[in-house]
Amino acid sequence: MTNLIREMTTPRLRLRVWDDCDAEPYAAINADARVREHFEGVLDRAESDASMSRIRAHFDAHGYGVWAVELRDHPGFIGYAGITHPSFAAPCGPCVEIGWRLAFAHWGHGYATEAARAALDAGFADVGLDEIVSFTTVANERSRRVMERLGLSHDPADDFDHPSLPPGHRLSRHVLYRIRRTDWRKDAR
């Protein structure tokens, strides 16, 4: 296990391990249909709490995961960003995925990219990963733009049908983006 990465800061954000007080705002994010548009549906409080438990368990097992995100000048949970092992047998696996989810009120400010860039840096510099992937539904243009801003590349030959969804489901087709440590180093400044 990697040593636990407890906290990171960016010019505008603080990424940290989760606190019990994050459960309520996390549940609100998971209950928002706008935030969950590219998932099977919203989560009720019990499902959200179970998700938070899995996030914390990932940190315990690996020393990293998806960090709680807050604004540096206004503390309080606004979402998450980080790196995790997918919970399903991904066709690119075994792999580590970068992902993010922010409260709708915080969309459009570049926070997802800023937080994900810190997580990407931690994955390569601190954890020592050779490659990080990201995937989403074909229609999730917002997340795809974040992936591209982070320097991840897309090869349509890597796209896949999500194994947790039934064939033909409106969300089953996923795009896969990748970045290797060597490419990150070229872009790191």
C-alpha cells in the first residue's frame, strides 16, 4: 500500500480525505438528476452512504482514492476527484481510473479540471502509476472535455460496452481515454 495521501491543495481547491460531515452534501449531489444524468439514476441516502463507505475503504486499502473537494476560501464539501480501481472488470484492466463529481452549483468554473489535475499528478508522482485511464458514456461531453484538457487521449478502438449495464442500454457504450506517465511528464510544467 502507498502511504496515505491525506491532502493536496491547488490554487483554488483543497482535496482531502473524507470526514463524516461529508455524508449529507454527498447524498445531495447523488440525489441530483443533473449530476447523475450519465448514470443509471439518482442514489437514495442509503446508496450514497454505501458509496461513501466504499470510497473510504479504497483509501484504507490503497492510500489514495477520490478525495473530497472543497474551495480553499470557503471550506465545505463540493464534490470529489481522484484515482481509483474500477469496481468492475474493465476491458482496460487492471487499471486505475481518474474521475470526478461536483455539485451542480460548482460546474463551469474549471474546478473539475483543477482537482483532477492534482489527482493525476499524485497518481504519477506519488503513487508511481504508469498509466491512468478515464471513461464515461459517449454522450457525456462535459467529462470528455475535462479528459481532453487533462491531456488524456482517446482511441475509438478502446471504447467498450459497460459490463454492468444490459446490452443496448442507453448508457452502455463508453469511451475510454488514457494518459501514460511519459506523456504526463511532457506536459508537466
